[in-house]
Amino acid sequence: MLKNFRRLSITIVMLLINSIAFTGCKIDTRDNYGLDKDNPVAVEVWHYYNGIQKIEFDKMVEEFNKSVGKDKGIIVEAFNQGSVSELTDKVIDITKKKVGAEKMPDAFMAYPDTAYEIEKLGLLSDFGKYMSENEKNKYIDSYINEGKLDTEDKLTIFPVAKSTEILMVNKTDWETFSRETNADISEFNTWEGIANLAKKYYDWTDSKTEAKDDGKTFFGRDAMANYMIIGSQELGEEIFKVTNGKLEVNINEKVMRKLWDNFYVPYINGYYGAYGRFRSDDAKVGNIIALVGSTSGAGYFPDSVITNDDQNYKIESMILPLPKFKDSKVAYMPQQGAGMVVIKSDYRHEYAVTEFLKWFTDSDRNAKFSIAAGYLPVKKEANHSEFIKGKINNNDVLDTLKNSQEAVLQAIDQESTYKFYASKAFNGADQARDILEKSMLEKAKIDREKVKALLKKGISREEAIKSFNTDDNFNNWLEDLRKSINAVT
């Protein structure tokens, strides 16, 4: 009887083991977390792509739905939500349960600042649980680390495409200026050099007319916050240092004076300017001939200039490295570009979104999208000039987007001598960045108008500038900057 009992026990255990093994196998394929091609799951994705970026993204969503999505039972519905700020506002409205707010999407594009705020509410999924270590390791380390939001055990922001900054120049007008003044192209390497070029350009254009002090502006830049943050980092002082979730604000006077002397002072002299919404708009009408902007904006750099007197002429462009400070021991380039965050819901929806994002960031596919949009591919394999050039030579990307292609290649080349800097997320980060974006630029714009008013009164340019380029003016601005930053952090 005991023998029969033992046999029965062994039989039961074996049945249990087989049952567990079978169930385990079923969970692994589980049919992909419950996905069923005969009963597909629809996931809603929000983005802010526009122009060529939106066209290419929409094409890829359609391709996914007709191929992998169809086979696995996933339907991706992608919706443009306007600008990144408009998208962010809609998401925030949902979290605050505002009347009329839409339903939260399954995933949306977000910068670390926004992701940080949504993560604090416990709304974001850890997409890392749907990826193997081998899959994660294929992505560029700094892009993955940015998505951790200072936590080692959770992946919150899925990198889909990144950008950085480069220098874009109206080569046609530059060559005329350089030929007549012996201006050296190597001066584009540093901020100090650009300030020198801008002064020379103003004086050169001023000499072309009988009127006094009507020289032309040479340079402008988008994203003043990057100038402040990256410039400070290059000069040895990190403005926003986040350690274990704690923020330390460091606005160094000596560093700020260097930034001031190489932007504010040239600006009030008329050497730098900002007139349209973006500096590419200023280049289109001949208000500037050089600018620093995002690789994702390179496609908007003009191929012709329309002047105030309705003259229209074709120009060639030139893409150069992001300038650095002469005193910098290490050159930095901003790591920017929103990633995709997945909303916490159920395994089926979270897994479906992650499968689409993994498909979208396949090296070949992601490179095709990135080159067309002026972005950097997110996988190590694709982040090489040879890989990108291969795609271009094989006509895998649109051949009309020459500036975007050159911007991506320039950015990849920069990576060999520059270090990426990714802004950290912290409470009040959005407001703090906005202050850095406006503080020096708005001060420069206001004071430039005052200088112009003094010039009209017959005061010499030297005297007019001298009244603003003072220690007191700088110190007052610096004090206001510190107060404003401290008020939001």
C-alpha cells in the first residue's frame, strides 16, 4: 500500500512538473502577453513630429501595422499633438483631470523634465521588463541612462531618435566676406572666434554704405539655454548638478561673465541677432549668415535668400562643428530629443507599445528615419559615419535632404572629440530652463534697442556701448538670474 502511495505521489509530482513546464512555455510565447492576431490590441501614440518627420513616421507606423503588427495582433494609432509644449500641456491636463481633457494615450513623446513629473505620479511603465539585456545593450549607453531618471532599476524613457547642435553657415555670402577681408574659417571653432568674425562682418558691411553704424548682423543661435548650460559645463561649472535626486544650483560669476562677454556684448553691438521665431528664418531673409541650431532643424536652413528689397539669390550651405570656448578642457555637445514613455496599464498594451518601439528603432529602419529628420540613430550599430553613408549611397533615404544628411554626419563626427551632456530632471527643471532661455537674450534685445536709440541721437557707438557694457549692468543681471532660478528650484 505504501509502495502504491509512493507511486501515486511521484505520478502527481510529475504531472505538476509537466503542467508547470507547459504553462511556463505558454507564458513565454503566451502568446506574447495575450496578443492575438485575430483579436488585435490598439495602442495610441502621441508625438509632435511635423513636416518630413511626420511624413516618415506615419509611413513607418503604416508599415508596422501591415507587417509585424498584423502578425502579432498590434495596431498602432499615431496622432500629432502640435508642438512639444502643446503635447506636454495636454498630458498635464489629463493628470490634473481637467474638464474636457482627453484620455491618456498608451505612449507619448516626452523630455526628461516631463517624464520626471509624470513618473512622480506613478503613471509610467518600466519598458525594460519587456526587453532582454542583449536588446538593451544595443542602444547607446547615454541614451539608455537618460531614460532611467536617476534610478538604476527602471527604464522610463525609450530612446527613439536624438539630436544635438551644429553650426550652419551661408557659404555663398561667407566666401565673399572671407575673400574681401581675409576672414579665417578656423575662427568658427570657438565662441571667441565667432565674436571676432561677427565684429569684422559688421564693420565690413558698414563700410559698404555711406550711412554710419548700419552694419549687418552676422550670427544668431537657437536654444539659449543650451548656450548657458553647455558653456558653463565646458568652463568647469555645472549649473544644475543632480546627485541622488538632490539638486545643487551653481551659477558661477566668472563663468557667467565669460558667457556674457561672448553673447550679450556682441549682441548689443549689433553683431549677433534674433528676429524671427527661429534663426533659420533670419537666415532666409539675410539678417544673419551663420547660426547654431539643432541637427533636427538643419533641413530648414535655406537654399536661397530673400532680402528686404525683394532680391532673391541662391546660396550654398556649410555645416561645421558646434563652437566651444577656448578655455574649455573638454568640449561638450547637448544630448537632446524627446523619447517615448509608456503609460502604466496592463501587460498587453505595454508590451504592444514596446514591440513597436523596438521595431521602429531597428538599426536600418531607425537610420532611414533619423537621416531624413536630422536625428541621430539610437543604436550603437547605426551610430557610425560609414553606416550612415552606406544608407545615403544606397538611396535608402531621400536625396533631397542634403543639409539633414550633412548635419547627422557632422554630429556623429563630433562625438569623437566632444562629450554628450544630458540635462538632468529635477523639480522645477522646466521653469529653470525657461529662465536660462530668456534671461540673457531678452536683456540683450532690450539693451540693443536702447543702444540704437542713443545712436539716433548722435551719440557715438563706442559711447553708447560703453554705457551698457559695465560691471554694474552685468552684476545686476546676474543677481536677477540667481533670484529667478532659486525661486523655481
